[in-house]
Amino acid sequence: MIKQYAKILLQWKWLALILVILAVGLAGSGAKNLTFNNDYKVFFNDDDERVLAFENLQDTYTKNDNILLGIAPKNGKVFTRETLAALEDITERAWKTPYSIRVDSLANYQHTESVGDDMSVANLYEEAKNLTDEELVKIEKIASNEPLLVYRLISEKAHMTAVNVTIEVPPDGEMGKIVPQVVAHARELKAYINETYPELDVYLTGIVMMNNAFAEASKYDMSHLIPLTFLMILIIVFLLLRSFSGVLATILVSLFSIITAMGLAGWSGIQLSPPVMSAPVIILTLAVADCVHILSTWMHQMRLGIEKKAAMVESLRINLAPVFLTSLTTAIGFLSLNFSDAPPFRDLGNISAMGVMAAFVFSVTLLPALATLLPSKVKKTDKKSILSGLMASLAEWVIVKQKVLLIGMTALTIVMIALIPTNELNDIYVEYFDERIKFRTDTDFVVKNMTGIYFVDYSLDSEKAGGVSEPAVLAQIDQFSEWLREQPEVIHVNTIADTFKRLNRNMHGDDQSWYRLPDSRELAAQYLLLYEMSLPYGLDLNNQIDIDKKSTRLSVTMKTISTKKVLAFEKRVDAWMETNTPLIKSVGASPTIMFAHIGMKNIKSMLTGTTIALVLISIILIVALGSVRYGLLSLVPNLVPAGLAFGFWAIIDGEIGLALSIVTAMTLGIVVDDTIHFLSKYIRARREQNLNAEDAVRYAFSTVGVALWVTSLALIGGFLVLSTSSFQLNAGMGLLTSIVIAFALLADFLLLPPLLIKLDGWLSGGEKDT
Amino acid sequence: MNKIMINVALPLVISVLTLNAMAETPEAKGLRIAKETDARDVGFGDSTADMMMTLKNRAGQTSTRKLHSKVLEGKGDGDKSLSLFNTPADVKGTSMLTFSHGLKADDQWLYLPALKRVKRINSRNKSGPFMGSEFAFEDLGSQEVEKYKYKYLREEACGKGWKCHVVERIPAYKYSGYSKQIGWTDTKEHRAVKIEFYDRKGSKMKTLVSSGYKQYLGKYWRPSVMSMQNHLTGKSTVLQWTNYKLGTGLSKRDFNKNALKR
């Protein structure tokens, strides 16, 4: 039947070519629907409880989305006429940022002080050019003693300052669409500052810059990784086949698979995000394996002297079923990513699965048509290659050392699996970008010199309208703030308690002994009203207090710490509030908290996905191999590689995050290919040629050994290219996947054969039953 | 003779009228309408009213405040106003006195009963928010003609069968929070139906819709509902006015620092 198909295909190859191109065009035109989603929230489900908590907090107060312009004077002094004057100008211009609703800087910080019997609420300074030396000293003294400012808008050493622009996505807008406009303006502003004030260095960070970095990291990857993968594939395929037309056909199959998959993604409404951008590299790498199998048999047949069309018919007869099977299992592995808690990985899984299936279709339509159409010269030869010789020696060695290998590999597996728990969960989202991305280096600078980018917000709820002015509530807010300030992770605490204390002091002639909380609710509420009535444009209290004055937001800025430490901090705060401040008990919400939980959540959900993929793949293997016992045995070489790889990872890296939690499921479908090829040849030798176990191992080595080496090398190479991604999630995933595939080869060559020989009795017992 | 007169005079009259209309620039027409609007409100003397303010945030939560407001019509200068806060309970008795000035910063005092003291609010906060609402002080203060530069845009229907002048106005006050406003004022009674506010970067920031206009003393129109929607943040504020009384005979003595404490 397959033979029939192959003959018809080669007869109508022009028609086949046209149909394939039409199909690719149709599917690929969906790419016009692809849009890039550059919002970090893309990593979370809409109904994730921590996302909802953070959304709710932001709806109650103002949004946290921001751009922070870190301003570092080259002379290391912020409090000079020149720098302060520049800050006024920059602050004024920052207001022009699209979608900005608030700008905070030293220049518009609302300093309150008592003037005679009245309270003055005014900018910390104005028209800096005309400030006297005494005034400069006074301004510096105020700013560096103001808890609202130090570590937030001014560094402790007063050598760096910042202008913070709060961005609010309008109710009918989307973050993804407004990011480029906001960033473009911020960069224009930076260029303006560099031009006008060459003595100032500018660093851009904040949530909006991070969102933008997702797109930029992806762009970098697209322009660097994909060409690199193509080049690598080109070299590997050429070295193996030494055929120009083979290389061309392979490249076209890969390219068409990518176009089809990305186009279908567009049609199905998938949005692009950094993890999705690794799909082209993955599809490219996997498509090559299909082509290599079909082309190498074809060339082999031609070397035996068979005409090229007939050789292709034979190649398809031999390869169509296994290529289909391996594509199917690979697709199942990718589809199991649908269990992931992070939508981008579901998208990655679906796109890759579509790409793998497209690659299968093209490698049994386009590839044969194209290969036989193009001129190809193959010398007839019966010389055995050096590689085949090496494979034969490897087989002998494995058979001789089978006992040692069995014990050694089992011991290695046990040790490695025992190491797995020493891996630590870690998702530091700032470090998702490596130093090639400007956002990372700018952020590192700002974090090192002034403030943190990690934060946790608490909505402290008194549960009564106006309750934030209640002395008992205020006392607990203050206690909580002071306790937080003692925590080693904490850089800055922004709390309304400080504002109340300051106002109380202002109302008593700036007498420091009155720097304490007001002692009656009425007094506190009226201070707040006075203050609220005095604030200028854009600086309302709503970023700290809800409209009912029932609850207040307390923001904790933190050092960039590991997930483990974030979780420990969260727990410690929880326990402390329970015993000390029960009136205002609440949970922390922020991207820091969201990312701290996503890794574990994803691992849990992926366990289900991996199990289902494993069961499905095992069933396919049992059917394909025609034996329950061989099917069960295949679990060993299918699972051991992931176990070895995660153990090995504990030694070389030791940190597991969001991206690595999907590797087991994803690689399952890929490593199973090696097992299928090796086992099917082994079984054929046992059943059809009645060879004993050891000879069957020799046969398997000699028939698929080289092909396994080549396809594994191509896969390892492809995923290693991915490991050079500037986006750490993709890079880590690429590296670990390469390791899994390398271990899969090890398991297939060194563990599976001794196992087959050892369990031969049990395995062939099963054969007699069926 | 008559026929000749018509034949000659009518085209002449028409062309003069047209020329006149053409001669009036959009700026001049805008200013003329603003003056007309201002003139319609002259002479109310003073007014008192109760106001309920309802704040709504993006999450849909609402919060209300109630206050009593007194206004004394200004002659030569802006109006004087006194607001007495009734709720929330913890600010009851707090009152605010404002002397509004066209292009200068307003003078403002706040009386805090818990401190038993009058405090002057010393800031250029006309552009700042009023009591945490979506209204800025400058949206609520008296609208003297010289506060803006005007440009007539067009005339169009604006609901209820009304026709409106659509006039763009650019604040003359240096510290205004707005780059421009576009106002819809009905052609017949000069009632402000709608105002769009554009922020300093030129984005449409807020829209104020005033409705439920009632006429007092047979002349002066006052809205009973003023609804301000912020397009940037999704927050909104609604002011509901009741018990309007005009010409109650208030005097300067009701609008000084001592009056605050009463």
C-alpha cells in the first residue's frame, strides 16, 4: 500500500509540489494574525489566585506598571544645582509619556512643613538654578532623611536618583499594544537627557521595560538562533549525505514545517511570547530527523545500484511507518504541555506538535518529490563506512561488558535520581534575561546602586470605612512597617504610617517629638483630608489608600532574592501578622509572589501531563512492537534519560524553574524515537531471523546505530543552539533537553542491550503467549 | 421702487452679513460665546446647596461623602465659597473656605475641628484632586472668562433636541492640569452639557456630563447631576446637588476665617 502511494507520488511529483506549496501558503497566511504579547502576565492563567489578588489590589489602588529612569550623575552628586535643575526638566518631560498617570521624582516630591501657624505642602524645590548653597544643604538633608525617598527615589549615598513614571493601561486597552509606544518615548527621553545633560547617565528599568525586554529577547533570538540552527543543520546533513539536493530538500521541508506551524498558530489565535519563539528552532531540529531517515535509506539504496525513483519508493516503504510513529509520539509529548499552568508553554507545545506533524507530511510528500526531481549523483559502492565499523565494535564491547554495564548504569541511575531533590526551585524573573539584553544590565545597575525591582504589596484592610485613621489600626500598620524594616530581605517600606507621623509633626511646628501617630481617629482623618486637599496634579492618595479609606497599600521593595527565600519571607510575614497584627492581616501580592509560586504549580500540573503522555506513548509502543513485555521494558530507556538528566542538572546547575518543569514531558516523545528504532530492529532480528539476544543486539547496532548517532547529534545540536538564547527560560530548556537526549543515547546503547539480554527469558516468554 | 430696493438691498445685506460672519474668527466667536455664557450667570448673588459625592474605582467599589456648599458671587474677582463636610463622620465639621482668583493661585483655608485650628492650604493646587475625587479644584471653581483662550469649533445637536456650541478652550493658568478642554454649551440657555478634558500630554483624560438642569429665580440654571468619568484610570465621580437656593442674602461676613468655625 505504501509502495503504491510512493509510486503515485513520484509519478505526479509536480502536482504534489504545487499542492504542498498551496497548503503551506494557505496555512502560512495565518501568520498575519500573529501578535506579540509583551506582558509578563502572559505566563499566568487568568484565574490564577495570586494573579487575581494582584489585579484586585491594582484595581483598588493605582497600577504598579512603571518605567523607572535611573539617573546617575557622573560626579556622583545628586544635590547640585545642575542635577536638580535637570531633574525638573526631566520630570516635566516624563509627564508626556503616553499612558502615564503619575510621575514621581525629587523635583515634585511634596514636602510638607510648618510655616508659621500654617502647613505648607509644596515641591521639595523649584527653579534649582537659583538655589543658594544653604538651600541645597537643606534639600539634601530633607531628602536623605525622608523614609519615603531613601532607597526609592534617592540612593543612600545620594549619588543616584530616579524618576518613576506610573503607566496605566486604559480600561479598553491592552498592555501588549501600549508597551512599544511607552518604551519609544522613554528612549527618546533618555536620548534627550544624554544630549542635553551629558554629565548624567540614564538607566531604564521597571515593569514596562521588562515587558518590552520579552519582545526584544525574542527578536534577538529570532535573528541569531534560527540562522544558527539552519547553518548547523546544513552542515550535519551535508556531512552525512554529501548531497546538495538532499540538503536543499531538507531545508525546504524544515522551512515549510515552520511556516505551516506558525501560520496555523496564527489561525488558532495563539499569541507570540518568548517561550513560543523557541518553536521554530525545535521544529527545524525535529524535521531534520525525519528527512535524515528517509534520505539516508534512499542514498543507501542508490549506492547499492538502484535507480533513484525506485530507491525512493523503497525508502518510503521502509521508513513511512516508523517516521509516522516517531512523529506521533513526539507530537504527543508536546501536546502534553497543555497541562502546563503557564499559557506560553501550552502554546509552545501546540505549535511544536503541529510543526512535527507538518514535518512528517512534508517529508513523505515534498521531500521524495523534490529529491527525485533534483539531479543527484551517487557512486555505487559496497564499501562499509568507518562509522559502521565503530558501531560493530561498540556492540561487541557492550555484549562483553554487559554485566558491568547493567550494574554500573543501574547504580548511576539510582545515584542521579537520588540527586534530583537537591535541585532548588528558582524563578528570578529579572534573570530571565541575560546580559545581552539592556534591560538586565540597566536593572542590575539600579538594583546595585539605589533600590530593588522586587516588591511585595499588602492591602491592609481595616474592614470599616475610614478605618485607616483608627488609632488601633494605625498602630498595627506602624508595627508591621517597623518589623518589615528589620527583615534582611527588605530594602524599603512605603507605608501610610510615615505620612501620618510626618503630618502630625508638621501640625506641631515641625517638632520632632511629635513624629508619632495621631492619637484620635478624627485628628488622623482630618490631617489626611488636609493633606489630600493640598496635593497637586496627578499626586492623589489613591496609590496608597482606597476610596473608602478602609484599606491602605503597603509596598515592600526587596533585594533580588531566590524563590526559596521569597517563599520563606511570605511564610514568615504570614506567621508574624497572625500573632502581632491580626487587625490588618493580609496576603502579599505582586509579580515577585506570582513567579515564586509558578514553578511548583507548574511542576505539579506537569506531573499529570507527563503521566498521561507516558501512558499514551507506552500504549503506542506496545501496539507498534506487538508485545506488552517489550512495551513495558521500553519504559526504562524512556524514563531513565530524564532521571539522569535532572540528577546531572543538580550537579551542574541545581536550579529548576518554570521552563525546566516541562522538559520531561517534552523530551519523552523525542527520546522514545531512539527506543522505537532500536527495539524494532532488535525484535525483527529475534522474530524474523531467529537470532539469539546477543546477535540481535549486534544486528540492531549495525542497522540503526549510525542513524541514532546522527539524529541524536542533530537534536543535541539544535537544542544546544537554543541554550544560547538570551532568554533564560529558553536557554535552560534547550540545555537540559540536549542533556536528556544525550542520556537517551547512552541509555539506548549501554543500558537497553544488557537489559534485553538479561531479561531475554521473560521477554520471549511473552512472545510465546501472543 | 420697492422692487428695486429689494433687488439691490437684499444682496447687499446678505453679503454684509456674510462678510461679518467671515470676519469673526473662531477665536472671537468662542470668546463672544464665553462672555455671553458668563453674562447669563451674573447677578445670582449667592447660592447654597447640598452635595453628595460618589466615588467609584476600577474595581467597582463606591464611597460617598456629603457636604453643604455656599457660594458668594464675586464682583471684579472670582467667587468665594465655603464647603462644610458632613460625612464621613470622622471629618464632620471640617470646612473649607476658598477665594478663587482668575489667573492667580486661589486662597484656601481649612478648619480642622479635631485640632480646633484653621490651617491655610499653601500650594498651587488648583489642578489637584478635590477630596480624592476625579474633580480637580479647577473643574469646580467659578469659570471666569479670562481663565481660558477660546476657539469656536462648530455647532451640533447634543441630545434632548438641544443644539450646542462646541468651543475649545485652553487654560491660561500656568499650573493648570490640562492642555485643553472642549465644551458643549446649549445655544439657547448656555448650559454646560459636556466638557472633555485633555491632560498635559494631550490625551483625552476625563469627560464631565452635567444633567438635570433646573432654573432658579426664573433665570439661573444649575445642574442636579455632574458625572465625571476618567478615561485613563476607569475611575469616576458623580456629584448630586439638592436643595439649591439662590439669592439667600449671604454676605462677605459669611465667608471669612471665623465663619469656618461655625
